[in-house]
Amino acid sequence: MWGLVAGIVSYPVFAWYSKHYLGEQGLERGFTRMVLVFLVATILSSALGYGVSWMTSTPQSRNSQAQLQKKGTAVLADELKCARDPASTVCQSTAEQANALEQKLLSGLAGNHKNQ
């Protein structure tokens, strides 16, 4: 939460300083300067927000976030493999599991709807 606040509050400050710095370097006003100011302010405020979030989080939450990120990356890698070869056995097994889960969820919803 504090990282988000730090990022939002610091964005205008970083934008103002980068605008003045680029002006002092001789970059004239225009689209290029505006895009550079936007990029610099976005990168710096995001980095500050990430750093504040990292500093204020507990080691346990950092560890769980890292595990979630690894699991998410593995899921995306599996999806990429399935996009390349949808007929593979892994993709077929995943599709069958997804269909079974979908049917289970839908039957549970239908059962709850009938009971009401």
C-alpha cells in the first residue's frame, strides 16, 4: 500500500524535475520531450514504489510473492507450449481438467439455484 502511495506522490515530482533537466540540456519543447518526461517519471516513480513496497513488506510475504511469481511464470510457459502444439498430451489433459472443473462449478451453481 505504501509503495503505491509513494509512486503516486513521487510521479509529479519526478516529472517536474525531468522536464526542467531536459530543458536545461537543450531539448526543445515538443512531443519527444513530453514522451521522455513521461517515461522517466514513470520508471522512477515505479522503482521508488517497488522499493518502498519491498522495504515495508515482511520476509514471509516476499517469499510467498516470489513463489506466486514462479508459479505464474510456469503457467504461462505451459500455455505457450499449448499454443504451439495444442494436440500434445499435456494440453489435452489440461483441457480435460478445465472442462471437469467447469462442469463441477456449473453443476454446483445449478444445484444452489434450485435449492433457493
